[in-house]
Amino acid sequence: MAAHAEQSTLDFFKSLNYEDGLSVVVDVFHRFPLQYATTLGLDGNPQIRPIEFKFEEDGVLYFDTVTFYTSYKELLAHSYIQLCVCDQETMTYVRLGGKVNFTTDQAIIDRCFENSPVLTSQFGNHRDVVIGYYLTEAWAEFASFSPELPNKTYHLPNKFDAAE
């Protein structure tokens, strides 16, 4: 990842392996650590907020939320989410969507903390309010207005898709 940080954004995007949608999403989310997510609000209107991708393991994308956040209540009521990150310089964006599946697996929550100084600083002593989640039915779109970059759509199946 350090090498990616030293590259220009266009060179970073050119270096991605567009045949592997999962690696595209993971690499872009690491390069742009703040994503914006939409949920369906309890009032039926869309809600958008910043969130932070935590990690990928065995093809599964993991995130977290806090049990007293409104977004948690929204995701309990409507389990689908979309995330987006955009680079204005190259006019490029990645969208990710899928079904949220909550987990209280302590190893997953610990990994979320390990991958987020922000989470640790805010909730390090109150880990019981943090809940992890992963996506099933996941899909991603890589799109760019730059003529040097492709436009791709990906289906991102993982081991939990078959379990549903």
C-alpha cells in the first residue's frame, strides 16, 4: 500500500488488476479510506454518511457500525447498502453494494479495531457497542470519465452467499 500512496492517482488506477473486481474494490478503498454509504432511512428517505471499510478476508468485505447509531437501526430494517468513493482529479469512482449481514464474532470485531485508529480512539474501551458486518450479494462498479481507464461491473460472490 505504501507504494500506491506514492503514485499519482491516475497511475494508481492504471496499476489495478481490472480482471479481479475484489482487488479493485479493496485497493481503491485502501487508497481512499473514507467512503460514503447510503441506507434507506427509517422515514423511507435515503440517508448518506461517511464510513470506513475495515478489511477483506477470503473474499468477504467487512465493515462495522455502533449499535446505538441510527445507521444500525436503518440496516436492521432495510439490510441493503451502497458505498461510493470518487476521485475528482481523474473523474473516477467505485460503487459497491450488497446485503448487510451482522456478526458479533469477536475475532471480526477485533480486526475492525486493528484496522481503524478512529474506531479504537472512539470506542476502544466500549467494544461491546461495536458490531461487525459483511456483505453478501455484493457487486461493484468501477467507472471513469478518463479515456485511459476502463469501465467495469463486477459480481463479488463470497462463501456466505451460498449459506443464505
